[in-house]
Amino acid sequence: MTTKPWDAQLAYWLVLPLKDSWVNPNHLTTVRLVTGLAAAVGLAVGNNIWANIGAGLFALSNFLDHTDGELARLSGKSSKWGHQYDLVSDAIIHILLFIGVGYGLKGSELGSSALFMGILSGVSVACIFHLRNQIEQRLGKDASRQPNFAGFDIEDVLYLFPLVTLLNGLEPLLMAATIGAPMFAVWVIWQFWTLPQSQAN
């Protein structure tokens, strides 16, 4: 039996009072999107103070990503459009986050290559999100579910992003993403193309 992630459990209790209110899941998705965009802008400014603010906003945005789904299940207000809106928001935030990091590091030792690295990482993330969405639509949500251990998903490592900025670790993070994101994208592409023909069409 899979343990429900701790952040999803917290999100459940936070949105429970909104179950019968006028607030719908798309409102929460919009708040998550705006928070994520603000995080990308903060990281793009290129100084430590704004990088830390941006990282904090990104961690908040990452948590808010759980609230719309929890409210949808609680209130029965799930919709195909809302699900797509959530997925697109995820992709936009992560793409612009890496581009913001790259832009903000133009004045570092990475120089002008930082922006290219951010774009490459962001495009790779876009590919990953798109193909995982396709796999989920064809095989069901369980097919793209992340590993879970003691209530923590592998993606919960994103909550450590503020620690990265506090330790001035954006440069090694971007270098790792420039290598890792394209490699993971290639793996997801392979996973998608090896689906049985009846499921890949």
C-alpha cells in the first residue's frame, strides 16, 4: 500500500474548509502558477537576496501544487480542463524556473552559457512533462506515479531548493540539470516509444 505523501496530507487538511465554498480547484492552480512565475522572476534578478526569495516562492508553489487536486477530490469539482491546466502550469513553472536560474547566473563564472544551459534544462523538462502526461493519459495515473518512501516522494527533494540558494549552489545545480534533465528526457522518450502500439496511438 502506497503511503500518501505528507505534503498532500497537509494540503488535504488546509483545503478541507474550502470544500463547500466558492473556491474551486482552478483558483488554487492559478495561485500556484502566479507563485511559481514570481519565483522564476526572483531567480532571474541575479542577486542572493532575490534568489533566496525566488527559491522560497518555488518551494511554496511546489506545495500549492497539491492543493488543487485535493480540493477537486473533496468537492467533486474535478474536470478534464482543470487537470490539463494543472499540468500546463507545472510545465511552465519548471521551464521558466530553469531559464530564470540561467538568466540570473549570466554574471557568474558560467557567463553567457548559463542562459543556454537554463534553456536546455527547461526544454528538457518540457519534454519530460509532455511525455509523462501522454503516458498517464494512455496507461492511467499509476503509470507515471513517482516512487514513495515513508510518505516522501522523490520529487519532494524540490523543497530543498531554498537550501541550494542559501548555500550559493545555483551554479552546480544548473550544471547538474544541464546534464541530468536531457538524459532523463531521453529515458522518458524511450519509455514512451516502447509502449505497445495499441497504447502509443
